[in-house]
Amino acid sequence: MAIPFLILLLLFAISYIFLVKNQKGNINETYKKVLLIINIFCVLLFLFYIFTAA
């Protein structure tokens, strides 16, 4: 159970860093939407992991 959690954390961190570093508009709009969807998906999976582990 720890391995998928770490992969999710890494994916969330990478997409979050890309979103934060590219606030000036250097990044494509569709790419920004994809990163945002990945972030939301990771947060939902974190919540799922927390509630199933409890």
C-alpha cells in the first residue's frame, strides 16, 4: 500500500511544481488543465487511501 501512495505523492508534487512555476503564462492552457486534473485526481486518491486505511 505504501508504493502506490509514494507514486501518487510524486505525481502530485511534479504536477504541482509545474503549475506553480508557470503562473506567468509560459505554459499551454490545455497542458495547465491536464496538470490541474492530475492534481485533483491525486488529492481524491489521497483521501480514498486515508479513509480506507482508517
